[in-house]
Amino acid sequence: MNNIDLKQNDLTQIELAETVGNIYADNAKMSIRNADVFYGDKQAIHNVSLDLAQNQVTALIGPSGCGKSTFLRCLNRMNDTIDICRVTGQLMLDGQDIYHKDLDPVLLRARVGMVFQKPNPFPKSIYDNVAYGARIHGLTNNKAELDEIVETSLQKAGLFNEVKDRLKEPGTGLSGGQQQRLCIARTIAVSPEVILMDEPASALDPIATAIIEELIDELKEKYTIAIVTHSMQQAARVSQHTAYFHLGKLVEMGKTEDIFTRPSHKLTENYITGRFG
């Protein structure tokens, strides 16, 4: 697309193509086509199409209020909890329509887990936090199997060695970074295929953030990951693909290196270079 010389106040007048950049993945785990999201009469997401590549990290970036978190919540139907929210378009997981009337959202959320911006451990023990999903989904037959799921999940989240002697203590007693890794372990415990992360390190200090970023890099070997981040440096470090949103529209998507070094759209360039956002 041709670069457009725009001031920030003129951004509402922009017209974007239906598909921008390299939205298609040969190994797509999730495929979204022409997604629109409405809150009552207000449209929050406009005609977004993109793929999430299997076993890779896709970063969603853009200014505050651009719709990236709203879009992320569509991918496991978290927006179903908002009465006035309506989602249209095709949102597919392994070729299956995740908004089909016969699909149980609870089962979907076991396949597409979510880690939120603020760590939200349950007011339970560390063990029970991780075991919770396996219990409610009936994934184990006995205590030994449940113990194995808890230990394996904590190991995958890089937390087991720090808490192995404290499993009966409250999860809320951990540090912020440990709590977030506990929430990741809780998500992993139900064997999801996709993990959605909504600014998972924004409330953490730099050391805890670095640990979470290393963990994301390890997790992509087994999971497909989409991460919303306000930090362009973080997106550049952890992702293989980046999608830039503005005013509820997908402006541009492509390989992370290309988005950050050779953006095709002036809006993307202006955001990455700090001219607005």
C-alpha cells in the first residue's frame, strides 16, 4: 500500500484494505476471516482477517484502545461473558468454527487457554491452583495422575523448583512474577493447543519479565501463542509474526523482522518510530 501522510487527528478517515500484508500461514492453527466485533451499536473490530501459525508466537501491537485485547478475547469466546457483545465472521480452530452453536465454550477454553495482564491465582494452594482445571474437566483418574500433571505443568512454567516444597501454601503468597507463572502452569495443566496472553508481563519488574519472555520462547515448541503487548521491544524479542492494529482495524501483518524494519504502511512506521501511540 502507498504510504499516507496523516496527522493523528486525521486517522479516523483512513480506509484500509480488507487484507493487509502476509496474513496467511501454511501451518495455521487458527484462521480468522472478516471478523467484526460490536458492543451494542458500537463497532470495536472491523473486518479483521489473519492466521495464527502453529507453534509460533504472534504479537498483536498498537495504541491503547485499538482493539487488540478485544480481538484476543474473541479467540476463546471470552467476549461471550459480555451481554451486549456480538462477534461475526469466521473464526476457526483446526478448521472448526469456534462460534458454532453446538460448540461448548468451556471445552473451547480448555483448548484455547488465556493468561491475563494481572496475575489472578485462585485463593487456593499452589497445588490446587494448577490441579483445578484437570479436576473440573475430569482429566485424571487418581491422585498419582493429578500429582504428575501438577508437577509437569509447574516444570513447563519454570516454577517447580521454586515451589516444590511449598505446594500446600497459598498461590497468592508468591511474588508477582511467580504468580504469573503459576497462572501459566494452571493454563498448561488442561493441555491446551493455543495460549492467549494479554500483556502478561506489564505488571512485572524487568527480571520477572525476562523470565516470562524466556518461558514464552520455550512454550512455543508445544503451543501456538498469541500475545498482546504494549512493548514493541517485547514483541520484537518473543514473536515470529506481528500484527499492527489501529482503531479496530488490522493495518498490517507480517514477519516480525519485516514489520519492525520494513513496514509497508505509514501508520505502522509512525507507531514503531514513536510518532504516535
